[in-house]
Amino acid sequence: MPLSKLRDQIDAVDQQLIDLLAERLRLVGEVGEVKTEHGLPIYVPEREAEMLAKRRAEAESKGVSANLIEDILRRIMRESYASENETGFKTVNPQMKRIVIIGGNGLLGKRFVEMFELSGYQVDILGRANWEQAESICSKAGLVIVGSPIDVTESIIKQLSYLPDDCILADITSVKVGPLQAMLDTHKGPVVGLHPMFGPDISSFAKQVIVYCDGRGEDKYGWLIEQMKIWGAHLYAVKAETHDESMTLIQALRHFTSFVYGVHLQEVNADLKQLLDLSSPIYRLELAMVGRLFAQEPALYADIILSQKNNLAMIKRYHKHFSDAIELLEHADRDAFINRFKSVTDWMGDYSTLFLDESRALLQHAHDKRHYEDK
């Protein structure tokens, strides 16, 4: 009986929490309307950091874990950012002519179509079904974004020589040097290369990174950068060559190693259910990253990995380091392994601690989700 009464009280508190969350989301909706009216971004890092610091201090003063409160608030804010999408966004450039998105029926293209329409722009989608009308559709455009598969991006761009001189030409592919040069060679007007560093399954653009590489006429396409900032995205300017060098490590090498790991699991006929049952959260996350790769379109990853000659060179270099590490095992050289390990730790410096701290929250979420699903 005492336990039952306590549980009833907890249930009552939980109901109050739900009511409070509903009220918070209602207020978030009103905030979204004000931000839309005044053209304010949905994500303001300074405001979030200040709010979290205050709530952490308040929690500690009441004997509540500050990390617990921060975890809860971050999850609530993620939901809030998604809710603010429903209110729309301010139109940064009301005079902008129609926006054309080539490949706007693709998964990522659809997200940009949605965001531009939520921002009050008129958007046309151009694809295989209506490509014969491309010149007519693009003649009315103030912005054309090429969102085609990597393997045909440059050939698509080279067909766009008829764009109006004042039209902005952009692309959203994951390689920048080739497409950017193709746009500069084909079009006389403003040019910018974009790379959204996320997939189409995001709930909000808030905190998402979008890389942009200047081609020509930043004063003309500057409104586009500001529009994406209002969506909550973090815009990161970088040279095309630097971008492609980084993507060799961030995308091509990581995707390839996940691909090989998946192939290896298949070849040894691994019992995936047993692996999951026996795995701690960190290994479940690693398996999840491999599974995520194979749950998506294979042509996309083939194009990413094969998109640059430098990718193969980097993968071969990695293979050499892998072989060197195997030699340590063959010689059972424990001291050499430890020394190599320490040298990498020293090279990483404070980043190793940062990565350790960031991974804790991910691991806790994976741990909680696992036990919830087991029930």
C-alpha cells in the first residue's frame, strides 16, 4: 500500500510535467510567430547557453543533477525547434524571383523546397519528368539550386548556360571543386557552392552545419546565407579545395570503412541479434552507424566514395596504417602498441576529452532506448 500511494503521487507529478510541457510548446509557438515577424533565427547559441547555465545553477541549488536538467532541456529544445518550423520564417528577400531546385523531388531536395516555401518563396521543381521545359522554367528564376546526384551534377550544370545573368546558381552536392568550377565556367552571374552536412531525416535545420564556398558575387547571394541562418543553420565558409580535402576524411574514408565492416559481418555470417544483445551502448552505436549506411541508397555512397581521386589515395594510406598496426599484433608488441596509442592521445590533446564527454550523452541515450525497446 505505501508503494502504491507513492507511485500514485509520482503519476500525478508526471501528469503535471506533461501539462507544463504542453504549455511550454504553446509558448514556443508564440515565440516562433514573433521570430517570423522580425526575421530572427530559430536558434540563438548565446540565448541557449545562457538559459542552460541558469537552469543548471537552479537545479544544483535544489539538489537536482545539473546534467539531468540539461539533458531534459536539450531534448525539449530539439522538439521546440521542430515545432517552430510550423510557423514559417521571415522572407529575407521579398523581391526574389522564383526559386528552381533541380532534383527537388529527391529526399534532400524536398527539404529545401519545404524550407523555401515556409519562408514565403515561390519554388519550382525541375527533374527528369519536365527537363524539356528547363530553359523556360529557369528563365523566370532568381535562384537555381542543383541537387542532382554527384555523378551527373557537373553535366547538369553545363547545360544551364541560358540562366539570366542576375540569377544565382548554387549546388548542394558533397563535392565542391568540380561543381563550383563548372558553375563559374557556365554562368556569368552569382555563384555559390553549398554542402548541407546532414541527411534528409533531420527534424529541423537548427544547429545543422551548411558549408558554403564562394564562387562569385557574394553581395548578390548574401541574402541566401542569411535565410539559412534564420532557419537555424550554422553557415561555415571555406575554400572549395579545403572542403574536398576534409570530406575525404569526414565522408569517403568513414563511409568506406563502414562498408567494409558491413561486408565483413556478412562474410562471417555474424549473428546481429546476438551482437546487439551482448554489446554495450558504445558498440551498439558503432553497429548502428554501419546499419545506417546499409539502410540507405547505395548509389549515393558509391558516388561519394568515388567522387574524388584523392579519396582512393587516402583509403590506401589508411590501409597501410591498418597493415602497420597488424604487424604490432603479429609480433605481440604490447609496448609498441601502447606507445603508438599514447602518441595519438598526445596529438589529439584536449579533443580526446571533449569527444569522451560528448559521447557520454549519446551512450546514455542509446542505453535508455535499448532497455525501453527490450520491454
